[in-house]
Amino acid sequence: MKAILCTRFGGPDDLSFTDLPDPTPAPGEVVVAIKSAALNFFDTLLIAGKYQVKPPFPFSPASEFAGVVESVGAGVTNLAPGDRVLGYGGFGAAREKIAIPAQRVVKIPATLDFDRAAGITVIYGTTLHALKDRAHLKSGETLAVLGASGGTGLAAIELGKLMGARVIACASSDDKLAFCRERGADDTINYASEDLKEALRRATSGKGADVIYDPVGGAYAELALRSIAWGGRFLVIGFAAGEIPKIPLNLALLKGCDIVGVFWGAFIEREPAAHQANMAELVRYAAAGRISAHVHAVYPLEETPAALKAIADRKVMGKVILRP
């Protein structure tokens, strides 16, 4: 089978396109013939050795995928060859086939195409866990989303609206914000040209956002937190800006707010049944068209370096898909 391999830490151009033996399933595993794999921002960190997870060499980037079960290992009773599935492995999906524990995949209906299905797990899985399980977002509350035009940001807009929130999308350019409005954002803030703290206060008539969803980090995190509502919840999703902010803890005291960590990767390991339930809910939403699972661009597998460069250059609105 064909695969993209990272054999040493570096940039996209250091990846290799090569042949590997076809995998076979161990007990409890399935082998999936991958039809679509999705890339995320953290893949750019993974191949550079800058992510918290450092797989042994050689490894393939791309943590999520959709495809067809090809074979099943001993003890697997809930899946069979021919089943259409999506799945998440943490890494390893930039290839034609993958062997993966059966509990890491979820069946999908014929009405959900592979490209959209491939991009659901990470961004929507993270976001549903964040908004439902960690923030307990309520209908009628205000949700502010930083980095709103990226994959997780768009997921937060769509799921926030489904949960009945008023959503304020915050991003770095007017074209990105126009895209956010198309996806359902009620209000928008350009934090490259406006003071984020003051803009959030104006947009909420001085009250502040009840929930702040922050996958960006950097300088914007503290500015957003300074505008949060009394009793608000600040969701720490990630650090796409490249800088982990150091938040003055007196802000949590003064605002009576919660700073809430969202470690979705640990959640799916520690609470697999809850993760499976969340994924089943998301598959229903996607199949019914209630979430877009928007695909920004599709690349052939051999063009993975170009796809990663587009993500690193902040040119992506939605998901980037690889097709083996």
C-alpha cells in the first residue's frame, strides 16, 4: 500500500511517499481501507516534533479517516467487512489502509460521504465534548469563538447554534468573518483591527460572553478572558498561535469564572463509552445536514506536503482532506 511517512522531525517537504506492506488486524482490531483522511493543525506540529505526542519513527500524519472495513480481528463482533466507518487513531491515516482498535471506529450511513465523514471526529468531537461535557453550554447563553474560521472554530459555531447559543465569531480578517456568518455566526469581531476585549464587551452590552472557546492561545486569550461574563467558562482548547499564554489567576477570582481544560484525546481514552455516544450523535447530525463538516480542499495522498503547508499558512477555512 502507499503511505506518507515521517522518518525524522522536520517540515512538510521532509515527508516521504512510499510503499508499505498491507496491515493485518490483531485481536480486537479492524483493517480499514481508507477512502478519505483529514489533516488538522496539530499535524504540522506532530511532524516537527513540537506536539505533546511524539510517535516512534516512521509514522504517518493524519489522525482521522473514513473508509470501508476490509477485515476484522478475533473478538470483533460489532463490525464486519464492508461496513462504512469513520475513525480516529491519533496519527497514522495518511496511507491506503490502517489497522486500528475496533472501539476507535464508528459506523456511518450511506447518506454521509467519506470526505465529510473523515473530518468529523477531531473538530466536532473536541467541540461537542467542550461545549456539552465541559462548559455545559445552555440555550440562550452567549458563546464567543476565537479562531472562528478554522476547523474547530466552525464546529463551535455550528454546534453552539444547535445548542441554542448566541454565537460571536472572532477571527483575523473580514473574509474569514464573512465565511463565519455564512456558517451561522450571529455577530463577528475582527481581532486584527479591533481591541478584542472592548469589542466583546460591546457585542454583549457590557455583560461579557458566558462561554469563550479558545483554540488559539497567544495574546488573545487574556484579552478574551478579561471580557468574560460573571460565572463564565473559558475553554482551553489549544494553542494555534504557537504561544501558551500565562493567565493571571486574579482574573478568575475577579470574574468568578472557570478556566476549563479540554483534553479530548484523554477523554476518549478515559471515557470511551461517552466518546462513542458523542460520535453517534455527531454522525446523526452530519447525515441529516445539521452540521456542515465543511471541506476546504481535497488533495491526492502524494500531495500531503502541500496540504500541510496550506494549513500552516492559515489559508484553510474548514477541513483539508487527503484521498489515497
